[in-house]
Amino acid sequence: MIGQVLGHCRVQAKIGEGGMGVVYRAYDEVLQRDVAVKVVKKDPQLDSSASQNLLKEARASSSLAHPNICTIHDVGETEGELYIVMELVEGKSLYEMCRDGGLPPELVIRYGAQISSALVRAHDRGIVHRDLKTANIVVTAEGLAKVLDFGLAKRVGDGLFEGPTRTLETIEDGSTLSGTLAYMSPEVLRGEGSDYRSDLWALGVVLYEAASGRRPFEGPTGFALSSAIMRELPKPLGPPVPPGLWAIIQRCLSKEPMQRYQRAGEALAALEAIQSAAVFAPAPSADRSEPRTTVLHSVRHARVRKGDFLLLVGTTKGAFILRSNINRARWDVGGPYFHGYAVYTMVYDGRRGQHRIWASTQSFWGTLLRSSGDFGKSWTNPQEANIRFPADTGVSLRNIWQISLGRADEPDVLYCGVEPAALFETHDGGETWSLVRGLFDHPHRPRWVPGNGGLALHTIVLDPADKQRMYVAISAGGVYRTNDAGRTWTAQNRGIRVTFMPGKYPEFGQCVHKIVMHPARPARLFLQNHWGLYRSDDGSENWTDIANGVPSDFGFAMVMHPRNPDCVYIVPVESDQFRCACDGRLRVYRTRNGGASWEPLARGLPQKQAYETVLRDAMTVDSLDPAGIFFGTRSGQLFGSCDEGRTWNKILDGLPSIVCVRSAFIEDGSASSGPTGPVTPPPSSSRKSAHPPSHSRRKRR
């Protein structure tokens, strides 16, 4: 099927396969857009009249224009193959998202309201889904729930069961177009047919499963499962599921259709009511029993004093704080902090004489922004997410990719870049955060496409000469700039190539990996792209390719020399398919002439079978003279150079995968952070590795 043309869509790759057919990614050569093509499985029961019925129903469903419904563009038949051309929806199915214990109640309510809204539109057009289930609902990176296969569940022929001993797994693997057993209503199992209220039963099953990670009715065989659906009551859902949500689920799962909601609009109104109650609920009282600060007694801490240097290392399994004196010959290691949590970004804030380390912690329970004022001995313990999207956006926070300090004369200002791509800011030292709506509401945003790591705003660059100007980098949205402190934004990607799109130089959609600027020359920026190295000399209006003499122009990390605006460091990797050091040789490349030429820096780094990857925030420089360069690898090794890259030594190994490295110099009761991160490593005369405590030297799990 790959390479064939169905209608005017050329099939490119297989996406998946279900009970109804095989789904392919295809390209519409007439309208020039990516689409999904579902080729319906051939079935002896599907005669010519049944095929026409299916085509007729698919055409009727194509009229359902709604943001929460996957649009059907075209249907057809060629050489006996029925196919349906649909909107290409990329994201995770609700089944994948909730199967490990369910979702937070606010997400269940939000997605439930969106699914109900889709049902309202379909039912108003006389279309019943008949196979609504978590596997048929995809949530995009923007938090939009999309219901698939509307109106395609009707099929000529029964044959739900081959016998009473057929198992649930067998039924679902070979589920027919008439539905999936676990989501079927009692009246359907009694042979009474289905109507709108059968979809509302399925909505109840979906909400129950989304809230708990399990289905309300279970059984080892089809007969046992059918019996449970028709006779048993679902197990009650207690906290954290709120009573209002549980009441809605119970009503949807009433055995008799007359006792359920009679219209999807009633279910939608009920969900919106409890959603509004949650949004406008009074703030929690200040005397909650949970501690606001966590004091870590069982973790080894680095003893930090005036004149010390710090390395802040974030990994996929926790954070570490390394300390050295002015010689940087040996390192004390504190941590692991938040072991088991992913720490993608850290920063030291020494403005106004404070000693504050900021860190983002991500786990199954969500993403929180924490801080420590005593070098890791104690950390703030937020009772709820301190950075969250407003309820009207319909989006939930997945990760914080970047914490950026405001300017020196704005000690209470910080910025956070998050996923899904958005920018948050605080003007009160992190007490409250607000979404920068000028960027979030940008007309390009609905068309940004997630990169391999998600749709993330990962880089924030402030113009030191213009307080109104700021740059951000988004994967895969590109570079955006504001000239009015965030009220409006423009795409700044002229000259940046995109290898994975039909148009190689689009206005936006570039998968930018990193941008850097030297404060002494703010009009000049350097950029590492997904295939491409670039420089701009006019404040990002135009970009010029500077990949001259590097083994690969694909990479992630990029840092700026603290004093030389022509000097930049990168770590190329072989390709987007093999994201490891080129030829198995770990080398840092440096330009000292603005990208006219590049030189490899490898002395002291492994040059044989070193299949390492350095991620975008896992590299930094300090502000000393000569400057120190530091980077960490996905294999948990930390390297450093204190002579601007001429020689290197290993500082640590055996850490979890390193995703962030930052530095700071403690002086006169305050601290100065490195331009992008850390401090300098031991001089070449002292090559001993510092080791973390024995309990933190476990290999990456």
C-alpha cells in the first residue's frame, strides 16, 4: 500500500491498525497537506450494498465541522478497497494517557466537556457514534480532545460473539464496526438497538476509565463482561474524584436509557457546571496541614561559602549541586535532590543578595517549580502547581523546559518556557505567575507542530540593550521576537531551512534547538537548528548558514563565550536518526570568527566508541578568564574544561541522564550566574574525578 495513490492522496507510511482497518499517513497532492487514510478491512459480510451504506454514512459524517471531531475529507472506493481520507490528528489516545492510574480530575472534566461537545454536534445532525471509547479519542499537544470515527460504527451483520467463552481480549482485538464490548450499553447487549443515549453510556465508561485508569465493568470472557454490564453496579470512585464528577458518571451509567441524560447537551452542561465550580472555588486557606517547605536531612549537601563555584546538574532522576573553590580542582557533590523526578531546568538567582536555586521537578504527579534559599538543604513544597494554564485555554502543563532570570535591575522578574509551547512570567519573585497571552494567542499557534520531544518553548533570550525586546525558541515553531514586552510577537525565521516540510523556508515551523546572544553585541544571534547552523547580524531579521567545516550541522547544545562575541561552542551529532557523537568521537566544536570556520576540541575526551549525546541545556560556560566550559551527556558523564576547551577532564560519571547544567560564582554575599550555566572544571594538573555519595552513584534506570 505504501506509495500507492488513493484518490489524490499518496500513501507514505503505516500509522496503526484497528478492528475497522489500517490507517496510513498520506499526502494530499492536490490540496498539499498531510492526511490520514483509513483503508477498511475486507469482510465477507460487507457486500456491495453494505459498502455503499458505509460510504453514505462516511459522507454524512464529513459534514461534522467541529474542533473536537476528526474531520472526514473524502471517501471512496478503488479496486474493491474502501478508503476514508481524514484529518491527520497527532497526539496520544486517551487510553494511553489514563491507563497508568487515571488522570487528574480537572483533566477528566475538561476532556469530558470537549467529548460531550462533539456528541452534541453529531447528535444534532442525526449521527450516533456507536463506538465511543478511550482508544478513539486523541488528545493533541495543545490539549484538544479529538473524537475519531464518528458515524462509522454501523455495520451490516451481527456476529459479536463466536461463543460464550470468547475472551475480552479476543473481542477487542477483532472488534467489529458495531462497537467494542466493554463500552456497549445494556440495551445494545439486549438486542434493542442503539440511539443517542447509548453514546452517553459510552461517555460514562470513558469518564470512569479516564478518572481511574480502569473500566467500570470487567470480566474474563465476553459472557461474564456482558453480565456485569447488564447487572452489576460500578465500583464507587472516591477522592480525588470530586462528588460532582462521580454523580455525572453514575447517571451516564444508568442501566435504563430513560434514567440517563437524554441529550448530550445535558451532560455537557453538567460537566461545565462542575468545571466552573472548580475554577471559581475559593483559594485554599493558608493553614493547610501540608508543610510549605521540605527539609532534606538524609541527603548529603555541598557546603557552600563565599568565593565558591557551583555547578547545578539536572538529570532525568533528580538534581545535584557541585561545589568547588576558586581553583576548581576538586568538587564536593550534594544530592540527589528530588531523586526519581526529572529536573529539566535549574538556575541560580543571586540578585538582591539572595542565594536562591530554582528547579523544575517533573513526575507522574505533575510539574512543580521549586526553590531553595540555602543551597539545597530545604526546598519549597508547593501545595498545587504554581505555574498553570488558565481554565479558558483548555490546556494543561506538561513540563517546564526553561527558567530564565529577568534583568539585573528587575530582581523580582523571572520567565518560564513550558510545554505545550507557552511563556509564563512573574513580577513578584515567583509568588504568582501569568501566561503571556500575546504569544499564546498568536494566530500561528494552532499550526505549530510538536517536535520529537514535544511542543516546547525551551529558550528565552532577553535583549540587554532594549527592555521591550525578547526572543524565544520553540520546537517546532521557530524563533519569535517581541518588541513591546510580550504584547505582540513576530516569527523571525527568514533563511532557516526546514527539511521535513514541503516548503523548505516557511514563515514558521522550524525545529529550533537553541539560540544564543552575546550581551556586548545584542544584534548578533547564533542558532542551532534541526539540521542547520545559523547567524543573524540584524536582530533575527535574516539568518545566514554558517555550517562551514563541521562534521554535521545537526545538534542540540550551543553556548556563547562570555567575552568574545565571535566565539561559540557546539557539540554536533551524526543525524536525527542517530543522535550520537559523529563517528563515535566526542568532540566540542568552536568558532572564533563568527562561524567562518570551526575547530574540533577533543583533548581529554573519549575518541573511540563514544556514542554520546549532549542535549540542548546540558552545556554551559562560566565567566572566568580563561573561560570554563562544562557539559553532561545522556549516559550520565560530566566533563569540563578550564582553558576554553583546549583540554578536558571528566568530573563525574554514573549519573542518570543529564539534561541540564548551570553554574554560579558566589561572591560578597551574592552570586553571579554564568552566561548559560556552570563553572570551570579542574585544571589539567589535577585529573581526579569527584564522586557523589554512594547512594547516588547508581546507573541510569
